[in-house]
Amino acid sequence: MGRAAPRSTFGTPEQIEVLVALEPFVAQQSAGHVERRKLWFPNDLLPADAEAGEQAAADLARLRADARGLPDALRVAVALNLLTEEGLPHFHRLIATHLGNESPWSAWNNMWTAEEDRHGCALRDYVRDARLFNMGALERMQYRYIESGFNPDWERDPYRLLAYTSLQERATQMAHANTGRSCAQYEPRLQRILAHIAGDESRHYAFYRTVFNEILERDPSGALRALLKVMPALAMPGHTIPDYEHMSEVVRRAGIYGARDYQKIVEELLEFWNIGGRSGLTAEAAAAQEKLMKIPARLARMGDYLDARASHRSFAFDFLYDRPVAL
């Protein structure tokens, strides 16, 4: 017998029953995650030990010299990746409020938060050591992002949170990995940092998509309705960052992450979750299933539209001292 369903204003009684029944599965998936991961720390990638002495100064000088070659479009991508990672407090809160604070769900949330916390730390260590930005301007952006909050319209539905985290973890994994590959020819150390972060995101993605798959098995109709509320227009975690739209447009034009990448993610998850093959659905869920299967085609049309209307233009950001970024 599972433990009694907790009192909660998040989720219907039926959803809470499913989430409680899933607790042994969540604990099992969390344990498997720990076995597979190789825990790393920012200091492993950019050592800053007091005993390093003169060698540390020489390493820092080399890092700054190498970083000078990074094109501004890639700097914008690094800034957006960093600011997105610094939004961690929003996501710990959302997971805690939607899934509770006393269960294997909360144990996962705490561990996930500890792992994610290293991402912002590592990127911040790098950009500060490399003197990549106007740090005062970047810190003001970060402050405004955290202050503005992040409250997606999930209507207190825990299924939507798990659908969102599945999509979002894959999107951030792709953004970090693509940024790293683009940076490799200029700054291999930054590529290594981003590769470590992307590896974590890949494992987190595996957890969330597997858990949501289990919800689909137990409550396919409820899960499909929730997925339809999230998948068509994913609100990326940094969308409340000041100047986010211009930053994301630079990243798209630079070929790092955009609508076509999200299309790939959607196609990947529709296949993994066997959305098209689900049966025994309510009429509402069957309608949701049909709409979900049409999303890739809509995203493809969106990609075509963005490509067709994109003309050469210039962007400017205060964290880059308002230098023109022409794409």
C-alpha cells in the first residue's frame, strides 16, 4: 500500500493518486541516475585553489587571451545560457509546489537542484575569469530576471510541470551542446564546461521523459490533455530575461537553437512516448492526441516563415558594451 495522498491545491485527486503511486518508480529512477552520473564540480574545470600560485596567474592569462577570439554572437549565446541557468530558484520552487516537499519527488528535486546549481556557477566562473562581458550589466539582467519571477500558466497541474521539464531539459541540453561545439574552435575550455553541463541536462532529460512516460501509461487521457497545453508553444525558462527576444533571435540566426531544433525535440518525444499509438482514450484526449501529432508540421512551417522573413540586421546589448552584432 502507498502512503495516503497528501492534501494539496496542486493537482486533482486523480492526479495526486497517480503521483503517489509513482513514488517507488521515482525513487528507482533517482537511484539509477546516481549510479550513471559522474559528479563533477566547477573547480574541476577551472581550478581556483589558493595553493596554485604563479601557475594560476599564467593559466588565467592564457584563458583571457583565448577568450578574446570568441565572436559576439557566441558571447550572446553564452550569456543566454548562463542567465537561463541562474533562474534555478524559479524551478526549484515550481517543482516543490507542484510535487510536494515530503516524498521521493522532493528528494529528486533537491538532488536535481544541487546538480543544476553547479551549471550557473561554472559558467559564471568562466565568464568572470575570461572577462567576456560587462559584468555589471549582466548582473543587473540576472537580478531583474530573478526578481520578475517565472510563473507559467500551468493551472496548478503537476502533469504539465513534468511535460514541461521533459521538453525544457532537452532544449537546454541542445542549446548548451550546440553552443559548446560552436565555441570549440575558439576556446576549448569553454566547450569542455558546456559539454559537462549538457551531459547533466541529458541525464535530467532522461529522468523526466521516463517519468512522464509512466504517467502516460497510468493516465493516458490526463497526460495527453496536459501535454497539449505545454508542447505547442514551449515558454523557455529565460523568456522573462530583459531583451530575451533579441538574444534568442541572435542565437537562432547563429544556428545554435531555434524553431527547427524545437521541432526535432517534439518529434523525438512524440516517438518516445508513442503519442500516436495511444488508445483507449476519452474523446477529449483523442482530440488532443490528433493535435499533438500535427505540431511538428506547424513548427516546420514556422521555421520556413522565420527563414523567409529574416533579413540582415544588427543587434546591440549593454553586456557587450553595445557593440553591433550583425547577422
